Amino acid sequence: MTEAVMNGFKPDSVPIYKELVKEFAVCDRWFASVPASTQPNRLYVHSATSHG
């Protein structure tokens, strides 16, 4: 089951998304700065540290 979930869809099975991806920027390799919840990552964005 995990292989089916992680593989996603083939481009031909979702043609609308295929066209959108060709026309617009897609950020699909986005990683959190800190492996934590939302608030520490927000703090990191503004201050380059998650310690407040």
C-alpha cells in the first residue's frame, strides 16, 4: 500500500494537472527549516533561529 500511495498518479491520468504544471511554477521540493510544528518554522523564517 505504501508504494501505491507514494507513487501518486501518472501524468496522463490527470491531464488538467499536467497542463497546469507545464504552464506554472511548481514547488514540490519544499522542506521545513526545523523538524517541528508550524510555529518554530515561522520563527525561523523571520529570525533565522527557532529559539525566539
